[in-house]
Amino acid sequence: MLLAFDVGNTNIVLGVFEGKKLIQNWRLETDMGKSADEYGMIINQLFSYEGISSKDVSDVIISTVVPSVLFTLQHLSVKYFNRRAIVVGAGVKTGLVIKYDNPKQVGADRVVNAVAALEKYGGPLILVDFGTATTFCAISDKSEYLGGTIAPGVKISSDALFEKTSKLPKVELYEPGHVICKNTIESMQSGLVYGHMGVCDYIINKMKKELMEYCDTDKEPKVVATGGLATMMDSGVDCIDYVDKMLTLEGLQIIYEKNRSKAKAADCMTFREVERR
């Protein structure tokens, strides 16, 4: 079995694959203060509850945008699963052509999402990940990662309203159903949720035009959304074609398969080191 970690700024999503099938997944809080032993105990409890044995884990792969958590999970992999973790990094075999000015600046999660979406839906496509930040990525019909846009996520915006104003309260992210609101709570919810829907609608439609021009095609790109708030955002816009919550984990499994022969010799290394061998 393969144990995959998707480490974001807010949550760690982990999943267990048997072959290509995702048999279980969980979501933990990203806590830079937790040790490998603390995370190890939590994961062992989750495994025990689902009847999964840690001895059945034959490989571990990690994608992270939080470097400070990486060593912790690498140590956890060796201590609790007796496996050297594969870390998604520069040089990974993905099948993507990275067109970013500096490919090293592309977040591992964005690359992993692109790999999964291309395999499942084909290009050209636009990926939207509703995480701590909301990212929009454009992928051509030739599997080129062209770049994209990064916007503050809804939660960041909500926290900023609470922290930077003296009278506005912290609110639950909830769709109030109207924009002419008669109290402060709903007014904030309306601005946060519908305002973000407006941002998504504008950026996606503008990105579609640019992507179609780049690909020199009349074929409209597919739009795939993932992340915690993808379902809520999809309910209020018409520009999203697919909501795929497990996209990143599935991308990790696909990348593992592309690199497994060389990864077997890895010693908690990045794919750049694997490629040099």
C-alpha cells in the first residue's frame, strides 16, 4: 500500500492507496509544533480504527508547501513505516512542461493537481484549488503548465476582516442566500462568499480566453475545482465543470507510479536527486 501526504498551510490530507484505488483518507490540522511521534501516534490510531496495518504500507510519498513540516514527516516515515519517504520536488517526472519563469517557484500541490487533472480530464484545462490561498492554474492541450493566479482564500479574507477591524466579529463561512443583508453577520458572509465567487468567475473567464488564444483553438478549457470550499463555490458559479476533492491525493499516486522504479532507491530524497542517479 502507498501512504500519501498532501501538506497544506491549514490541513494535512493523507490517504492510503491499494494499487490505484484510494481506500481511505483523513484530514489533520497542520501543526508545525507537532513531533514525528505525535503525528505517528495519531496516524496509528486512524489506521487501527479502519483496520489498516502499518506493516502493509510499502511506500510513502509527500507533497508539501510547508517546508518546516517536511523533516517531521520524513522522520515519521522511517520510524513508523520503515520506509524512506519520496518527496515531490524539482525534477520530478510528471509529464508536464513547466513554462513558469522559475519552475522551482511552482508549488508542489499545483503540479500534483495538474498531473491528476490531465490524466483524468485531458487538456486544455483550468485548475482551481480552494485552500488557504485560492490558486488558478492554466494547462495547455500539450501538457504545458503555463502559470496562473494566486488570490487570498476565503478564510484568509475572513480572518483579515476580524483582525483588522475593531467591531467586526469572526463569522462562519456560510452562504446567506442574499446580498441585501440586514445584519452584520450575514453582510460579512455575503461579502466573503459571494465576493469570492465573483473573483472566481472573473478570473476563470479571463483565463479561458487567454488559454484558448494560446492554444489557438475554439475548444473551451475544462475547469476543475478542488479544495475544502470547492463545493460551496461551485454552487454559486456556472464556470466550474468538475469538483474533485481527492485530486491531489490521486495526483500523488500517479506521480509515484511514474517514478517508482527509481524511487525505490531513494533515501528521503527529492526527485531531483533521484533523477541524477
